[in-house]
Amino acid sequence: MALSLEKLVISRAENVLLNVNACVEKGQVLTVMGPSGAGKSTLLQAIAGQLYEPFSVSGIIKINNNVINRKPAHLRKVGMMFQDALLFEHMTVAENIAFAMPKNSHSNPHARMEAINTMLSAVELESMGQRGVNTLSGGQQSRVSLLRTLASAPDVVLLDEPFSKLDLALRGQIRSWTFEQLKARNIPAVLVTHDKEDAIAAGGQIIELSPC
Amino acid sequence: MFAQFTRIMRWCLLLLLCIPVLAGLVGVIFPALGYFPAIGANSFSLDVFRTLFALDDIWHMVWLSLFTGVGSTLLAMAGAFLLLATFYQSSWLEKVQGLLSPFLVFPHAAAAIALLFVLSPSGIFARLMVLGGDDVPPVAGSSFFPYDEFGFSVLLALSLKELPFIILMALSVMSQPLVKKKLLGYVNVGSSLGYSPTASFFKLVAPSIFTQIKLPILAVLVFATSNVEIPLILGSNNPSTLAVAIMHWFNHIDLSMRLLASGAAVLQVAVSGVALLLFFAVEHFLMYLGKQSLIKGRRHGADALVRGIGYGIVSLYVILISTVIYAVVMYSIAKHWSFPALLPEGVTFLHWGTALEALATPLVNSLLLGMLVSTSAMLLVLFTLESEQLKPAARHTNSAFSISLFLPLLVPGVAFLYGLVWFQQLVLQNAVWFHTYIAHMVYVVPYVFLSMAVAYRKFDNRYAMVAQSLGKTPWQVFYRIKLPLMLNAILVAWALGLAISFSQYLPTLLASGGTIATITTEAVASVSGSSTRLTAVYVIIQGAMPLIGFVIAWYLPGVLMKNRGASIKEKNKRRAVLHGT
């Protein structure tokens, strides 16, 4: 039971926005669908610990059987991805990934760079490490963005419509690649999307949020 | 904890703004009520006010302050909105913005002196008129500029200086992503309903920006009613505006005049208050007219006239700026320049040599003070803004905060600065630099905050969310993600702070007791001095100094991010002073 949301209720001021009861096993993807304004992104922010006024959350969020409700966001080990790659423009591709790696993941800087190069060549981005992020194409940026999230060794990954800005040809490809990576690393994920095809490709439980 | 630290910094910023202003007000109210132990006045009474109101010219002074202050603010506002109506959707907007931005950082004193060079009876325009066939050379004293007893020259100079500020404030509001989207929608709806662009602007766009720039406009109004430099340089002395009189009384050798000055300072607060009331009255009247015209449904709003005025204002600025540059540069290198000639006779760099020698210390003082003030203001503002993101405050505390932020701009400087000096002399008599630093901070922090707040609002917070989700602490997110990504905006705000510190006249003069000479204090002093040519050099240096900061702000990010791809460099091209990333 990797991620479990037990009687999770999110409210805006006094009004209940949504309630969810769900578990996501390791390597599985939970898909959350619903119209705009139903609170899909808000749910992800609650899990990531980045929910602010006027929103509030009650219920229990557990990762690997530990309650994380009170943990600050940066200690939760919950990776977050958005529809934009959001690569940091003041860093190179390799620096973006290095920035995400836990402090003591490798014995020395050299080993770190080696690991990054291995990751990059696995997705056909070898020799791109020293490039500025703005020189990359949209598809390349998406791949680096996921590599960056994976490099932080997250316990859970949250995907906020990550494929919606990619053009059709690229979308299917990036999508199946993303799910493969998550599955290979046994990471539970929550996907928020408008797109039925995303939900089908994710292959896990689907929750429909109703508008309120 | 970083979050707690930022909250402490937020409090420091608030206290830094409020304590000097409030202490300063107390420091003039007591002497105004007759309590001033330093000269043996120990009892409370209203005698000071009786003496004050018995003065012959007092109501005339009050009138001049009100007339120049309210008049110039309304004129500048009208001009600003007409200009925006003309250009808000055109590709010229950026050019107009670029033309007017330097005015924001051009010190008031320098602007007033510059106008002397072109508009005075021996200025460039007078020379042109004589050459153009007007045989009668204007006689000094009979012309309206400068020193006219009605205050027209002061009013004109104030409006010319404030119009760019109002425009830039409006543009910075209009460039916020959410506002921009909303306004674009309004305009589209307007034009689909058949309203002309001008009509759409005045009926749909203007009302929604006005509410958002009201506070800065009120600050402009208070400033205009209580400014010292401009009436001192351009105004009549028979009588002067109230603020100038206050300054003379405070600086009078006879210490008992301080009581009168304090009373007048309290009166100045009242005058600025009345100006605010007048402004609100005009605002309500305009809103009433606006509502009326909304229902009528006229699709055109004197479009041609509006555009004519818009282009007229831009041409006026272009002409003024180019003649000012011509006049001061020529004067600064002129050996001799007799009246109707357009070119000086002979070129010399003697004045530059003299001026640079005389200005060495003031220059170092200005730079040192400016760097210190602007850098620390920047840090305080950054932590304060960060504290708001880490723990958003409730709405009512927010509005309380923004009022305290504007407090130093809403209370006339000439009123509270003297009281502040009185307190400072009680507490730490010899810490002149510290006092001057505080007096500058009071004026620099609000502007740095305004400038940075825009950048913070525009910052895509998902970058911070991603960094946090990668396991970075709030401090790391702030230091390693936000600061580098907002570097442009930070440097621009820093440069703005530097420029504002450079331009401070009264705070420097008073807090330092005249012991710290800066470029601005020297320039104002030089106007009453003997050499016009030396003054010209001072104006050039005064105008060029703010550029130092902006040059750094424009080039440094490019150098630091050399290898980070092309599109960043593209973004570095920034014209607007108040615009962030």
C-alpha cells in the first residue's frame, strides 16, 4: 500500500470541494478526472503539502504507511509534474537533474555526473547535458523534466495534466514512456487529466470528480 | 527556520517605515503646541498657531501649495490617461514607455533646473523666438517662467515630472498577466459592441486600472503639495509655497522660529489632507459623469481630439528632452554664450574640471549611501515578499500593510522629517550616517517594494512547487530558484532604489544636518550660486548617475547567464523601470 488517501476532504473556506477515498499500489497509476474547477489540481497540492489558504484539508494521507499530513512539503518525497516542463532556466540540463538528486546519492561529483549522463543517454539525450534548457525542443524538455523528478528518488509522483501541451504525435510517445519509467521504478502515481486516452493508457483506477 | 526569519524581516520593514514617520510627526506636534525644552519653551498653548495665522501671507502660501499640488496632479493624471488611451494598443506603447521611463529616476531637483535652462527668459526657447523674428527680447520678471507669483511654473514642472510616474504605474498594473487578460477581454467585448478604441479605453479599461493605481496617485498628490525642490528652484518667493517657507523657518538662525516652523508643518499635513479631500471630490464627480456616459451608449469619445492630445504630449516630451540635453551640454562646455545666439562662443572643459573636483566627495557619498540603502532595502523587501508566499496573510492585514508601506509617501516629508531629526538628535547625536540612512530607507523601501512586488506576482510559482517537491527547503527554493530566476527584476528594483536614494534632497540635508553633501544637495545649492555653466555640469551628472544602476541591471544578467540559451537574453531587454520578469 504505497499511497493511501483515507477520507480525504478538501474544503475551500467553509465549503467542501471534494472528498476522496483511494489507495495506489506501487507501480500503479490512479487517474483523477473531472471538469475544470472540480479541484483536481488542489487534490495534488494537498498530497504534495503545498495547499494554502483559503483551502484546507482533513483526513489522512499515508505514504508507505506513514502519515504525512503534518510533514512540510520538502520532506514528503512527493515529486510533482505540470503541463509545462518548468526546467530551471538558469541551470543547464545536467544541472537541473543534479539539483534534484538527494545530497548523498553518489560518493563524489564525478559519480553524480556519470549517473546523469547514463540517465540522459537512456532517453536519447546523450551529450545534451551542457545545453541550456531553452535550446531543447518541447519533447526533449518533457523527458528532462521527468528525469529530474525521478532523480530526486520520490516515493510518489503527481502528474498534473503533464501531456496536455504536447502535440498529438508526441503525446502518445511521451505518455507511454512516462508510465513505463514509473512502473519500472515501482513508484505509485496520481494523474490528473481531461483526456480519456491518458486515463486508458495509465491503466489504473479512475476517479471522476463531480463539479460543485 | 527560514519562514520565521522572513516574518521577522517583514516586521522590521514595517517598523522601519512607521516608526520614523510617527516619531517625526510627534516631533513637530509638540513644538507646534509650544513645547520645545531646547529653547526653554515648556508649556503647552496655541500661541504658535495664533502667530502663524496672523502672518500676512499665510493663506496665500496655503493656496499656492494647494493650487500647484492639486492642479499638477490632475493635469498629470489627465495627460497620463489621454496618452494611454492613444497608445495602449499600439506598437508605439513600448517606445513611449522607453521615452518616459528615465523621468522616473531623474531627480525632481534636476528636472526643475533643466527646465530653467530651456524655459527661462534667456533659455533656448527665448533664443529661438528672438531668432524667429520676435524682436522684443523678453524682460526678466515680466515673463511667466520662472518665479511667477501664481505658481504656474511650479505646476507645470510638477506635472511634467509626475505624468511619467502615473503612466508607468498604470502600465505595471496593466502588464500583470491576470489583469492583462481581463483588459484584453474587455477591449474585445467593447469593440464587438461597436465602441471605438478610445471609448473602450475610457469606459472599460480606465475605470479598472484607476482603482489599482489610486494609492500611488494619492502619494503623488501629497508629494506635489509638499515638495520643496521644485518651488524652491522655480517658484516665486513672494510668497513661496508653504513647504518652502517651512524649510526656511526651520533653517532660520533664530531658534525660536522652529516653533513657527513646527506649527506650519502641522498645517502642511492639514493642507495635504485638504488636497486629498479635493481629489476625492473630483474623483466622485468624474465617476458620476462616467456612469452617466456609460448608459448613454455613445460609441465614440472624441477620438481624434484624444489622439491629437496624446501625440501632442509625446511631442512635447520629445522636444523638451532634446532641448534640455542640447542646452545643458552646450552650457557645460561653453566659454561664453551671449543671449540670442544658438551656439556658444568657444568651447572649454574648465567647468567639467572644476565640477568634478568639487564633486569628488559628494559623488562618493552619494554612491556609498545609495548602495547601502538600496541593497539593504532590497533584502528587506525580498524577505518580506517571501514571507507572504510562505504564509499568506489575511486580507485585512494585507490592506493594513499596504497603507503602512505608503505611509512615508502619504505624510508630507517636510512635516515629519524635521520631527525625526529632533528625535535623532535626542537619541544618537553623532550618528549622521545612520540618521541619513534611515531617512533614505523610508523613501526607498516603498518604491523597491512596489517594483519587486510586480515581479513576485508575475513569478510562476509552479517553479517553487517543483523545487519543493524535489526535496528542497524553503530557503533553498528561495536562494537557488527564485533569486536566480528573478535576477533581472531584482537588479532593476535595486537600480530604482539606488536612483531614488541619489535624488533625495530634503532627507539628506536634514538628517545629516548638512554634513553629508551629495550630488543632489550640491546641485540645488549651485542654482543660487554664480555659475550657470557649473550648474549645467551638475545637472548632467545628476541625470547620468541613476543610469549606473540600470546599466548594471541590464548587462549583468546577460553576463551571468551567457551559456543558458538564447531566449533568456531576449528577456533581458527591459525598458520599463517598474517592470519585473
